[in-house]
Amino acid sequence: MTSYRNGRGSMKNPSAAGATANLRGSASFKSRASSSSNVRRSSSGDDQLSGRVRVAVRLRPQNAEETVTDADFADCVELQPELKRLKLRKNSWDSDTYEFDEVLTEFASQKRVYEVVAKPVVESVLEGYNGTVMAYGQTGTGKTFTLGRLGDEDTSARGIMVRAMEDILANISQDSDSVIISYLQIYMETIQDLLNPENDNIAIVEDPRTGDVSVPSATMVDVRSHKDFMELLRLGEAHRVATNTKLNTESSRSHAILMVHIRRSIAETESDIASENDHSSHMGNTLKPPVIRKGKLVVVDLAGSERIHKSGSEGHTLEEAKSINLSLSALGKCINALAENSPHVPVRDSKLTRLLKDSFGGTARTSLVITIGPSPRHRTETASTILFGQRAMKVENMLKIKEEFDYRSLCRRLEIQIDKLIAENERQQKAFEDEVERTTIEAHNRISEAEMNYADALEREKMKCQMDYMESIKKLEEKWMSNQPRYGNNGFSNGNHGGKGDGHVSQDVSELQKMLQKEISLRKEAEEEIRNLRNSQLLSPEAAVNADFAKLKKLLDDEIREKQKLEEEVQELQSRLSQLTFEAGQPRNSQYEDQGNGDRSSIANIHEQVGLQKILSLLESEDPNVRLHAVKVVANLAAEDTNQERIVEAGGLTSLLDLLRSRSFDETICRIAAGAIANLAMNETNQELIVVQGGIGLLAMTAVDAEDPQTLRMIAGAIANLCGNDKLQTRLRSEGGIKALLGMVRSRHPDVLSQVARGIANFAKCESRASSKGTKNGRSLLIEDGALPWIVQNANNEASIIRRHIELALCHLAQHEVNTRDMVSGGALWELVRISRDCSRDDIRSLARRTLTSSQTFLSELSRLRIEI
């Protein structure tokens, strides 16, 4: 019997293929998949958006034994790959027909199998989604050949594992991205590490908040090259359990699971618009945190299903076969439950189904290849495999991208930038101080030089004036001496006392006096000019220094303001980072636990030891820390259904409402108290008590004052729970509950918006029921309170949970004819048409279509617009 283990065996084309073609052609067309509603096929465009499990069937060629034993019999399988159809013969004249997403003949290459089955999943994983590729079929039909073939001798025979890792390593950056793998096997209901055989009993851990399943104790290896991966794959295959049976010489006795964890850093490319303020533009780009996308690829090589009498298993091999069949049976039960939309999916019946929880009915993009053989001796097993694939095609997954912001990297980058700016500021401050000192010294030197120049000029002018003055005195004395002999000692000429000579002397004296006065005035003018010039020259350097000093001081003030701005931005970023680290989730989850499930048990112990009444009395403590811890304990207790009745009977609900009423606490206590009230509001009896005690008004007032998104989410969750009670519709509106719910959209936080959307959907559903019973007339209270524009705006929201609630609200509002005119004028008709065509959920899509066709207003408007439903 041909083996399909790594490096061993090959898939050969059967020699009797041509001989059996005529027999296949005579089969009649009868689909076991019944109507087209059960066999769901979609175009390539729709499939990219759908989360349905894709199923491909691959036919193994005849092996040497079958060529001999089945020579006189026609193959039980006929493939029609161009129609994506398969016929399973019952007898020579009748056959069953099945349709799949892909039908791969015995001639299909390994490359084509990879591109059809696994490549779309690998591309989704690189984009940040989870993905699963799984092979299912009878023992010896080529599952391990399809998935795990290494292709050491023939590269064209490489399986899906090898080709997927080649694509992954080719599309990541070795500098910023990482690829980590783990290789496990489930043998006899124990999880064993194929990379470390000593680790032979690995536990499965499930996150209580998100429901994600992981195996943290498994060996995780960082892969950097394809060579490293091939060595790890050979090591794992060497440790995998395989046994020789009648159906396969090397039959896998365990389920092999390869997990590839990919972490990619996404570069946000944005066009930078040139502006005058280049620094602010740079800061805006710097504050945008890098995006990290995490994807997980799970490749599952299931052990083959087999019948004991055909495989010849006995002893320990028989026990292995029983364990394999039990786990495959548990997987089949889960797929049946998901295909039939059963409220309970038994994922805990097997470790295999627990590990594949995300692959079927979860958030992963899943592709299944079922392998079958052509031999008519194994027709029963082939039919069972085909039916398994048909049921798997009905399973819908809700694809969800795993994306988060790398705030730590942003903080490190900002710290480096702040250090650079601080160093640059210090350098500029030092340069400023040096410039001030240099300018001061230069000004002093210029002042000293000017003083010396002006002192020299003043001295020279003074000497010149003195010389002129002395020269004038000298001339005057010479004239006096020359005139003295002529006029005598008394100044008169001999014998003449008033003649012509006396007039001449008086004229000379007058001229000399005029000259002297002129010189004195010139000297005064020169001194005044020197004094003015000196003052102007002394003041000018000081004014220049003051101007330079004022300019440099302005630059320094700008740097100080920029530094303060950066520090404020860092503080704001740290505050946002602290907010984001707070655990998110639905109000039903007890997100106030400090240490997870361990602390919940501790809180239960405290409750039993101290007593509920004592804990409630601590809510009135004057110490804020005591009050904070007490409300945390009450909130955690309120998360359990068994404790809610006791809390209400002991007055816990009244105490929580009193906390909101007192308005003398911090927002942390407000958030925790609102979360506890939201948990209690899930019970109908408690809802009426909350309304009677004025809870709606208190929640509305708290919503107006709250700014923290988590606080608003808790308040919105509590009001959303109250919106689901038919008896409270009027009270909710009259006491401001609806206004408060709509007012909380100001936060724009997705968690807050999802709770607001849930509350609107609950309220619209209750109104729809009341209208159908005839107990309510008139327009919807939501439309009267102005909720319709926001509903229309978010009907196609990117978040699936918000979009689903809004779509339901629109459908419920449209069921009442009195609301239709407002919905047409408000643009809701277009959204209803879109929902009836493109909604991912069949029930909402059919509800929207039924609503449009049952309303005369909608039908007339659609007819006017020539739109067909």
C-alpha cells in the first residue's frame, strides 16, 4: 500500500482511469445535498468577504493494491472539476451528486492544491486574521501527503506546510516582523510537544475575557529562514506517532497541529501636506502610534478515520484507533451543531475540538480539504467523508482582524525625541548665553572706545579754543602796548582829550570784544555738540544690545513653551496608555478583578468570611480607598447570577445607586458602580427596582458628567439592558434615559458605541412588539428623540457588532408604517435596501427584505426610484 508520509510514497495516476470514464458518464444526477440553499457556493468576489468555511475535495489515485483488486470494478467516485461537482456511485445506474468550493482530480499538482486551498488563508493571516487549513479523510487517502510533504527529493511535491512558510517568510520584514512556530500532536487525548518530546502533557488555557484558546507551555521557536523551518519540521515528524496497518504502511496515529504566530508592523503611509508650521506637522506624525497586526495560522493534519475490521488494528493500535475515532466524532458533532445553529456546541468533548474552537464558528478564515480514494470497497468511508465536508460548508465564521497600537514603541520614540529636544534646548540656551555675553563685551568695548575718542576730540577742541583765546589776548595786549605811548599812561594823547585817536581805540576794543564773544559762543556750541554726540553714541549701543537681548529672550521663551507642550503631550499619552491597559469587555464580564480568576475566589472567600452586609456598609466609609475596594468586591459578586438576589435583598442595589446620587467620589468608583448596576440590570425584576429607585435619572446624570470611555461604556450597558424591558419604554424616555444614551456617542469609543447600538436595537425591538400587539400607536420614541440620523450614519459601521445592532434597529423601526415617511426622508430606505442585499447574516437580510415588501410607503418609493428588491 502506498504511503503518503513526508519524503515517502507518491501519488500516481491510475491506469484504469480511461476505462472507468464511460461508467462514470452513465450516472444519473441526484444531489444528496438537497436544494441549493444547503450547497452554498459563492463567486470569488463574495467569497473574499464571507467567513464561511471553504471545502475542497481531493481524489487520491489508485495505488498498486487497488489496481489489482479493483480491476473488474468501476471507481466509486466521478469528478466534474469544471462544475465543481462530485458523483458518488451507489451502483451501476444510480449515484449521488455533491458540490464543493473546489474539486481536485487525481492529476492535480501540489502547487495547485496549495493555491486553491491554503494560499487565500495565508494571505489573510499576513493581513492580521487567524486562519486554519485542515485535512480530513480516511486513513491512507493522502492527508499527510497534501499537508506535510517536505519535498526533499522533488520540490514540486512540497506540501501545504512548506509552501505556506515560504510565502510567509517572503512577505515579512526580518527587521520589524517575527514568525514563531510550535508543533504539537494530540495522541490518546494528550497534547504532546513534537519539538520537545519530554513536554508530553500540555494544558490548554482559555482566556476568560476573550475566549481565545492557547497552549502557553508549548515550545515556541522564532523562525528566521526557510532552512530553520525545514529542520524543525523534520524534527517534529521524527517524533510523530505512526504505525503500519492494513490500510497504510505508515498510518498517522495522532493529530498533528502546526501553529504559526505572525507579528507584523504596519507602516502607515500618509501624504504630508507642506505648510508653514513644519514643526507641528512633524509632531502630528510622530504622535501617531505604529500599528501591529497579529495573525495565527493553524495547519491541522488529522489522523485518518478507519474501521477496525479493515485496518486490522489490535492491542495498543486498537486503543489508538478508538481514541482517534472518538476525537473525530467529537469534531463532527461540533460541526453539526454549528451547521444547524444549535445553541450548544460541545467543544469541550475533546481536546481537538477545544484547540479548533476558533476555526469552526470562531473568527478564523478556515479552509478544509477532504481526501478520498476511488476504491468501491471503501465507499461507505468515502460517503462519510463527503458528508463531513458538506456539513462543514454550512459553518459561518465571523472574521476579525487582530490589530493593535504599539504604544510602547511610541513612548520610546517620544522619549528619544524629548531627550533630543532637551539637548537641543540646552545647546540653544548655552548659545544664547554666549551670544548675550559676547554682545555685552562688544558693547562695553564700543562704549569705551567711543568715550576715548570723544574725550580726545573734546581735549583737542578745548586746546584749540584756549590757543585761539590766548592768541586773541596776545593781539589785544600788543595793540594796547602799541597805543600806550601815543596816549600816555591814562590812555589819552598828549594835548588831545577827545579827538580822533580815542574813537579808533574804542572801535578796536569793540571789535576785540565781539571776537571774544564769538569765540566763547563757538566754544559753548562745540561743547554742547560734543555732549549731545556723546549721549547719542552712548545710548545707541545700549539700545542695540537691548534689542538683541529681547530677541534672544523671545527665542528662549518659545523653546520653553515648546518643551512644556511636549511634556503635556507625553503626560496625555501616558494617561491614554493607562486607559487602554484597562481591561475591556461586556458589562457582564467581571473586569474589575485584579488578578483574574484567582482574585475572584479570594473575593468569594472574603464575602463568606466578612459577610455581605458588612461589605455593603463599607460603601459608606469616609476613606476613599476603603470605599473603592468595597465597590470592587460588590461588582465582582454582582457578576455571578447566584449572588445578585442576595445583593439586592441586602440593599446592595440601593447602596450602589446612593453612590451615584452622592456625587462625592472619583470616576473610578463611578465606573465600577455603574458596571455592577449593569450586571444587576440583566435581571427583569432588578430592572423594575432600578427604575423605581430613580436609577434611570441617576445613570443619565452620571453620563453627562463622565468623560472616561470605560465609565460611559458601563452606563450605556446598564441603560441598554433596561431598554430590553417592554414595561419601561415610557419611563426610559420621560426620565432622560434615551437622551443620555444618544448623548454618549460623543465619546466615539467603539466599546461605548457598541453598547449604545445595543440599547437602540433593544428599544426598537420592544417598540416593534408593542406595535404588533396594538398597545402602541404613533411614531417611534427613538425618532422623536432624534436618534434616526445617528442610526442611518452608523448603519454601515466598520465594527461588525455595531453594524449588526443598527441593522436590527432599522428593520424593527421599519416594521411600523407610521415610521416609514420619516425613514424615507432621513435616508434610512437606502440602508434597508443595502441590508437586504449585502448583510452577512441571512436572518437580518431576509427581515429587511420582508419589511421593504410589506410597506406600501417603501414599495411606492422604490417604484418611483425604479429599484427592485
